[in-house]
Amino acid sequence: MQIIITGQQINLGENLRDYAEKALDAAVAKYFEEAVNADIRVTKEGADVKTEITVHPASGTIVRATGTSTDAYASFDDAVAKIARQLRKYKNKLTDHKAQPVEMVDMSVIASEADKEEVGDAPIIIAEMQTELPVCTVSAAVMRMDLAGLPALMFKNTAHGGLNMVYRRADGNIGWVDPKHK
């Protein structure tokens, strides 16, 4: 697994880099033999050190976790523990449900010049990103949303082939938007 470690406003020594690579590799390898890659970002925020870890255990899957502490090692250990819990949960769901591989649909969205016009005091809406849309069940979409730490996820529902969206509500529950299909 390729691991990229970066420090922002902090000097990372070789000991921390070696420790981080070995610990993260061991945590991921416990659940996934061949993970794609990982990114570790360590940032100094006042007296605290914040560690953000993003792991791609399989193609199309993202797992993110954050740890904060006054010590860089403790911050990293906290984030790795969260990653390990999420990977265990993800691996258990895959083996329990014998889930089929998730298909991805390429969704290219580029706003036209007319869409970029400002309307009164409303902010300008600009959609200029390309993304792959997962084709999966509602429970798989919720799992992907949780693993990636996203507030919402749009997907193509395998049950009927239509577009759906799941999102985390303010009360902590999951909302599911399933428009009527004609």
C-alpha cells in the first residue's frame, strides 16, 4: 500500500513517519490484503496536533478518520483506531451480506454559463466536478457515506435503477430520498 504522509505547520521526524507507516499498514492489512493507498495529514492547531487519515481499502471506497491530541503519536493512534473500527465494520458488512461488487456510473456535471448567473442575494451555484455514482443498495450507500465521512451521498438504486440520495439528518438519523419513478 502506498502511504503519503504530510505535515502542515509541523516538522515530522523519521521516527513518526516510520511509526505511522507500520501502524497504518498493519491496521489496514488486518482487514484488506491489498489496499490501494492512504494519505496521512498531520496539522498543528494551537497546542493540539490533528491527524487526518484517508484510506482507499478497495477501488471506489474511501475511509476517513481524524484524531486530535497534544501529542502527535497519540493523535495518530486515535485516528488509526477509528480507521480500524470502520474497516472492521465495513469488512463485516461485506462478509455478512455477501454483497455484490458495487458498480460505478460516470456522472459528468458541468454548469453552463446560464447556470452561473447570480440571482439577487443568492450565492452563485457552480457545479464543475466529475464523479462516479455508485450503483448499490440503500444500506450499502449508507455504509459508503459513513466510511467516507460525507454528509450526503447520491447513488443509483439497484432495486429500481433510479437515482436516490441518503443523508445524515440534524438529529443524527439517516434520511433517504427516493423520488417517484414513472
